[in-house]
Amino acid sequence: MADSKKLREGSFAGNTLVAVGRIGISIFVPLVAFVILWAGFIFLKESKAPPALIAIVAIIWGVGGVALLFGVADWFVNRLPLHVTKKLQPFVFVGPALAILAWYLFFPTLRSLYLSFFDAQSKNFVGLANYIYAFTDPKMLESFVNNLLWIILGTGGSVGMGLIIALLADRSRYEKVYKSIVFTPMAISFVGAGVIWRFIYAYKPAGESQIGLLNAIVTFFGVEPQAWITLRPWNNVFLIAILIWLQTGYAMVIISAALKGVPSQIIEAGRIDGATELRVIRSIIIPYIFTTLVTVSTTIIIISLKIFDIVYTMTGGQYGTEVIASMQYKQMFNFYDFGKGSAIAIVLVLAVTPVMWYNLRQFNKQEGF
Amino acid sequence: MSLQKKKQWIYIINAILIVLVLIWALPIIGLFVSSLRPRTEVLNTGWWTVFSNRTGLSFSNYKQVLGGSRYTFVDAAGKTVRASGDNLSRAFINSLTVTIPSVIIPLLIASAAAFGFAWLVFPGRKFFFTTVVAMLVVPLQIALIPILRDYQKIGLTGSYLGIWLAHTGFGLPLGIYLLYNYISTIPRDIFESAFLDGAKPMVVFARLVLPLSVPAIASLAIFQFLWVWNDLLVALVFLGGTSDVAVLTQRLATMVGSRGQDWHLLTAGAFVVMVVPLAVFFGLQRYFVQGLMAGSVKG
């Protein structure tokens, strides 16, 4: 009797010990993980080690840290009572993503909206003044017109050229070679492309030997060389040519994939009925791949709307080439006017939203991957 | 159409294609040729003259932009300062340091979230997923000011962690969306038998879902890689201008400003920036194309 009581007390003490131990470990393990990550962070911040070593440590710390956080969070949740574990487990998986999205996109949108009603230092409420600026300032109006030009010429050019090349290449034996050359610029950054094209547009006074390809061609035909980048209003077109050069490959690849999906029986039937090749393309192929053309167009429209890097490296928005995104960057980081900068960002969201919504709907219909 | 006429057409088509392809290739060829020529030549004659007069081609421009003038001096406050010319090799390391985690971290987080949304049951699942998809609409410009303010408060400006998280945040909506589409099509029985065997979700995720999703993850990785490596705006805002952490695109943009006419260096610099994406492009073209097709809605 006494023995069994003792035993029970003993097991009670043991259980308590185990419980305390468990809680202890549950706190201890995350704590150790946190300390390790913190030490890594301090090392990276303060260290004067050679850059290559810092780079390696940074990469291991960053990637390992995320994996470690997932592991520890899961370990911790599994230590809890079963019904709590069940409820919390899904959030181990979706929680980090939701937290980061909330911090980086969801709340910033609301905060920018809020800031857009305040002055440059975000101190005094100014009502709609920033939006009135955004829709009346001559520079802003210039950027709207330019962006419209980017959308029309950039999208039309890329999709048009992409379609032409895809159609032609489809009829050639060397299809793969042609396509992969046209596609190559996709891998090049806007900044890199900026350098390439500045060089093509390079200008030297008449009489000297031209080093820019375009002026060399122009002078070859006996025309005066031009400073293309400062030549209003045509300089916008020369900037847009860069976008077309970059994006045609993308349009071509997607359109080309769609072309392969057009049933050959329909095309053959058209040909047997005596339709010319152009007629076959216009009346059979184009209608068949129309949704693809729309998807590609909306994607490039969004790129054109948000275009920034090309303008930033080529002209910095000078010579009448300002676009919405470059205006926003200027307001924020050159003039430190957070009110106007935020208002322009909101205008950009409003402009992108309908196109994106349409794009997503199309995308859902065709099932991505 | 007679056979002969058909043959004629094929010649015409190939001729047109060759002209078009030349238009696409010439800018890159011109860049590469110029990067090999000495300064005086680049500034005085067109690069196409090389084909008639092939002298003086060398990699010395690359030496100059990669090494730059790296030297140390003591500034007014008595601190030793390391100043650098172009020093693109440092920027190259920085670009790698920024890019590798900025690709892996969002993919880890996005695939975990996609698995959670696709196969785990929890309250608010639909609502949260819709919100994630809605975030595709938001251009990242909108986040720049608020996030920059947060960073200034907690001291993340100019740090790698800051830019990794930024790229993670901006890449997540697309990543989750596409991976969800892929992971949700994995046959249900695979999960059921695993769960019946008592496997924990983390084990199912690590042992089953990740290996099965490799094709989707690979094409997304390439897409995110190109996006981060070629990005200028996010780097400008969150890394700031110090050359200690500046990435290749930033350094190149600075060179355009400071060395506007030194075409022999600019062309070499541009080629250094392009070389990794081009290698990825030629090495992994198949995945690359898949990635682009899937990524056509990047926000």
C-alpha cells in the first residue's frame, strides 16, 4: 500500500520532471536556433573577412536559416498536445509565406495609399493634392503619353515580330537555330541591353567616322548622322525598340508553341480549297491562336506599363522620355517627396490591375504549366 | 503549288529569316567584338571594321573592368578606406551572394505554402489563397517606400538579408500560385497512403512533394534567377549605392553614368553582367522556356 503510494508519488514527480524538461527543451531548442541565426547576422554585418568568404557564409546562413526555421517550427508544433498540433501544423507551412507577403506587399499597398494623402514628409494631410499633381503636372502628362506609346508600340512590335518570326520559322528546316538566336536577348538585363543600344545609337559629328551602327548605316546612305537619344520625340521610339528587341523572343516562343497546336488537317483543308498562304494564316491560324496572342499581349502590356530600367539607364528620363515608373523613382529618391511618390505608385497599381486581372483569367483558362 | 515554286518560297523564307536573325544577333556581336578592341580603336572606328583588319584584339579591357584600380588609402578621419575603380569582380561576388539565396529562399517558402494550400485543411484557406493571388497585381514599386522605412528602423538597409527578404516577398505570389497549380495535381492516393502510414506533414513535404515537384521548381528557379540577377530597381533601393555591396547591374549603371564614352570598358562590363544568364540560358534552355511560359504573369 505504502509502496504503491510511494511509487505513484515517484511517477508523479517523474512526470512533472518530464513535463518541465519538455517545456524546457521546447524553449531551449528554438532559443539555440535563434542564437545561431543572430550570431550569423552579426558576423555578416561586422565582419571584415574577404568578400568571397562572406558570400559563402551569407549563402549558407540565409538558406540554412530558412530551412532551420521550418524544421524548428515543425519540431515545436509536434511537441504540443495533439489537438493543438493538428490546428497549428498547416500554419507551419503557410505561415511564413503569409507573414512575408503581408509585410512586403499587402500592408505596403495600404500604407502607400495612406501616405499618398500626405505631404512630402508625410506630416500634413493634403487631401487629393498629390493625385491632382499626378494627373495635371506637365511632366506626369508627358509620362502618361510616353507610357501609352510604350504600350502600343512596344506590345505591338514585340507581338507582331514574334508572330512573323514564329510563322516563318515554322516553315523552315532551321527553325531551332533562328528561334534560339531571337530568344537570346531574354537572358539580358535591361541595363545590359541599355549599354548595347547606347552603343548602337552612339553619335559622332558628321564627317567623322561613325562608331554607332545606326549612324554608320544612315551616313552610308548619305543622310546626316543624328544624336538619336536626344532627338525628340522620336527618341521614345528608339528606346521602345530596345524593349521589342528584348521581348520578341518571349512572344515568339509562346506563339510558336501555340502554332504547333493548330491541327494540320484544318490547314490542309484550307489549302486544298485553294486558299493562299496569307489567307490560311489570316482566316485559320490567327483565329486559332487568338487567346495566346491576347495572353502574350497582356503580359507585355504590363511590362511596358512598369518599364523603368531602360529609361533609367538610357536617358534618366531626360529629353522628354519620362515614364510613370521613372517619375515615381524620382519623386521618392531624388526629391524625397513620399506623398507624390506614393500617389504615383497607386496610379500604377490602378493601371496594372485590370490588365493583370484579365491576364490571370486567361491563364486560369489555359492551365499554366 | 508546284514543287519548284515551293522550293523558291523556302529560299525566300530563309532569306527573310536570316535578315531578321541578323538584326537580333548584331547588337550582341557588336558588343562582344568591341569589348575585345583597344580603346583608341573603339573610339575611332566602327567595330565592323575588325573583319577587314584584325589587329590588337585582347582581353585587356576585361582585366581592367574586373580588377579595377583596387587600392587602399587613409582618409581625413584616419580610417583606411578601400577605394575601387570598376572592380566588377567584387560586384560579381555580390551578385551571386544576392541571387542564390534570393532564388532558394522564396522557392522553399513558396513550395511549403503551396503544399499547405493544396493538401492541408485549415480555417481561412480559401481566403488566404485568394489574397495571395490578388497580390500578383501589386507592382513592387508600391512597396519601396514603406519597406525602406521599416528597414531604416530596424537597420536592414544595405544588408544582404534585407534584399533577400525583399526578393522573397516580391517573388512569392507568382511562386505560390504556380507551385500550387502543380502540387495540387499530384494524385491524391500518394498522400493518403503516406498519411495512413502515419507520416508527419513535414516528412510528406520533404520526401514526397519536393522531389515530385522538381520540374516546376526548376523552371521557377530559372525564372526567379533571371529576375533577380538582372534586377536594378530593388538593388538600387535596398542595397543603396555603396560599392561594398553593389551588384553587377548597379555597377554597370554607375559606369554608364561615369564612363559614358569609354566604350571599350562599358562593352566589356556589359558582357560580364550578361555572361551568367547567357550560360544558364544555353545550358538549361528547355527549363528556361517552360519557366517563361509559366511565368508570364510575374507581378
